[in-house]
Amino acid sequence: MTIIRLLLGDQLNPGHSWFAVTQPDVVYVMMEVRQETDYVLHHAQKVLAIFAAMRNFAHHLQTAGHRVCYLAIDDAANRHAIADNLDRLILDLGASAFEYQAPDEWRLDRLLADYAGGLRIPARMVDSEHFITRRLDAGKFFASRSRWMMEPYYRHLRTLHEVLVEPNGRPVGGRWNFDAENRKAWRGVPEEPEDSRPRHDHRTLWERIVASGVRTFGQPHAEDFRWPINRAEALLQLESFMRHGIPWFGDYQDAMSTRAAQLFHSRLSFALNVKMLSPQEVIAHAVACWRAGTAPLPAVEGFVRQILGWREYVRGVYWEYMPEYAEVNFFDHRRRLPGWFWTGSTRMNCLHHAIGQSLEHAHAHHIQRLMLIGNFALLAGIDPQEVHRWYLGIYIDAFEWVELPNTLGMSQFADGGLLATKPYVSAAAYIRRMSDYCGRCHYRPAERAGERACPFNSLYWDFLTRERGRLAENPRLAMAYQQLDRLAPDQIGLLRARASDLRARLDQL
């Protein structure tokens, strides 16, 4: 009797109950397959990080006494499709049962459910034992409510799990949300914390990936690879953030700068999303910093909200509305991504820096993703599915369950307001206020029209004008439409003409 247990590349949790005891009749199967490297064009560091972490995890299991069958990308026996590989292994090992952990992505969930349903041996899915909520909890919570909003769900989870709440159930500090206090621009002080992540030499693995025909983009930096590949390294990164990052995270979580790629963000999302770290322990560490007096409450609450609130909320949206959610396009945007999304070669300094950083490091923090890259894509009318595939490929922490709702819902408002309460768009004034990008830009942030006027300005006012019928009743856009109404008709005409010209030559910006 042999039980095959499949482990996917984002299921690297050594604390899962599967591994509590060693069982000689259990074989853990892990595989590097072209099916997963090729369904979207991925950043080189993303493929490297997942494969390196998978190999490290397989070694950890073997060292602990577990049986592991590992199919490498260049293994001659690798059929490069999950189902095909499982068919062969079930036959070769004489398997009597098949088990797998719940996939986080709808595509793999459907694939494995169909596969398991067609087997002649017993098959079952078990929980990944990672998330704070179950897949359908958010849907049940909002079933009796008029609309989805993160804030009530976040408060519900805070109360349910007793996170930053008083014994009487009220929030510590008297408020549930300190977001209004977390919007300072960074002028260089305090200094950005040193990058404490590990260093690895993955040149041999990278050569094998390239030789196997896997196509990627971005810089691999295989000779000096900085992402954690096991839980021990992820824990060190967590501890470093709690010492040096979270005290300032709240103040500067929306800030952007050419002088600091990380600022006070944690970069823990990759380790979280492949399950080296659990959300519960990350939240506990943050709350402990507040209790110890080493981090202020607004910083800790803002960080907790990203994990307990937003991370669980977007997962709930994903599982409630897939697969139809993947095709939403509220504004019917159809333009292709400009070519400089793959090079960073644009004269708009903010996008040159944010996209260039993404290509270099497979990472950008959430404001760069939302208020620079996503903001431009929405204003320019880029096809949201193209934007989704780009985000999914370029960011090392991007797995569809979290990336898709963030991109289509939060960034592109392609779901018409299911996930977010307004489109997150702005003109150049916001970018100028929150960053140092505008000072050395070819374009002028204070100008609305003319060849040197910042493209964000005319695209912003044109977007509001063009979509007035859909958006004017949104209370969160009331001020923007009041400002629009103060513009003279001839000014609006100039702005719209400038926007039309820009959209016609996006590749040249």
C-alpha cells in the first residue's frame, strides 16, 4: 500500500500536519513542470525562487525521514504536466490512494478535482492549514449584506480572533483603522533599513532552467539571489522587519522614492504566499511589537490590516466569484500594454523607476503597483486582462488568488466596484506629493496641457469626463467631479484632445 501526496510549489509549509510523523507508505511528490512555468510569462526570479524553495523543502522532508519523489525541470521522465506525471507515478509506485492539499488557484483546484474524480483509487483533498479563514467564509459573511467591503469583514475577523481588541470587544486605541495617519512622504529620514535578506548562488539551477527552454523576463540575479528559500530564512527576514521596518511602516507605507526600493515595507509576501510563514505568526509578531512599545499602534494596525483584513478579503472575493471574475472588464478597455512595460524605457520618471525596479527585483510595493502602474493602465484604457497577466508574471509574490482580485478589482476597477469602493486614479499632484519622482522627470507635473505636461493630468481628467455616467454618483469621487465642474469647457476640450493624442501613441511616452 502506497499513498501519493502531491505538494505544489506554493505549499511549502513544514508545519503542516502531514509531516508530524514519518510514514513509510507515504510518498510526497513534487514537480517542476512547464505547465506551470509557461501558462503566463514569469519573471526569472519568480521561477528561480519557487524552484529553489521547492528543492530546499524536498531536502528538508528527506532529512526528516519522509519519502520524496522529486521531478526536476530537466528530468528525462518529466512529462511537464501535473496529471500526466501523476498517472505515471501512480502506476510505477503501485499507489493505492492519492491525496493533495487544497490549491489556492481556481485553475489548479479544478484540474486536481477533475483528476481525482477520474481515478480508480481513493482520492481526497485536505486543507492547506495556512489561511485564517476558509475559502467561502467571506461569501457567507456578505450573503446578507448589500455589498462587499473590506472594513466590516476586517473588524469581524479582528473581533473573532481577538486581534488588537480590548476585553470588551472594542478596538485598542479607540479606533479600528488608522489609515488616515499613514500617508507621509519620505524625505530621506529615517534611513531605509539595510536589506537583510539572505544571499544565494543559484547559477547552476538557472542554467538548467534556461537549458530546459523555460521563457522568462526580468533580471535573474542568480549569482546573488536575495529571496528566502526556506522557513529559517523567512523567519530571519520577519524578525528583521519587526526590528527595523514596522516602527516606521505606518508613517511611510504610501511613500515612494528613487532612493529607496523597499523603504519600510516587509517584502514578506513571497514567504507568506508559499507558506514558509503563516499569517497568524506574522500578525502575532506585529502585535507583540506594539505591546512591547517598539512600534506605534497606527503602524501595527496598518500592517495587520493588510494581512488579516485585505489578504483574507481578496481571497474571499476570488473564491466567491471565480471563474467568471477573471473576465470582468467594466469599462470595456481594449488597448494593449505599451512596450515599455517590458523594458521600463519611458520618459515618465515615476513609471520608469517603478517598472524598472519591478524588472530588476521582481518586486514593487503596493503604492507603486496601485497608484503608479495600475493608475496609468486604468487611465490609459489598457485591457485589464493584459494588466492582470503582466502583474501575475512580474511579481514574485503574485499568485492568482491574491493578484487577480487586486489587479482587476482594486487596481483596474474592472469588476465595477465589487471589491473596491472607487477607482484608484489620480493626476500628477498625488505622485508629486508622495514621491521624489517628479523633480527629474521629462514631463512637468504642474502642467495639464502641452507636450511637456505630465500625461497623468490629461488622462485623469479625460477619464473622469469619459466615465461620468458610470462614476458621478460615487460619493468617494464627489470632490473630483466638483473640481472637474470648475474647469472651463475649452480647458476640458484641450485636456481631452491631449489625452486622445497620448493614448494613440502610448509606446512613445
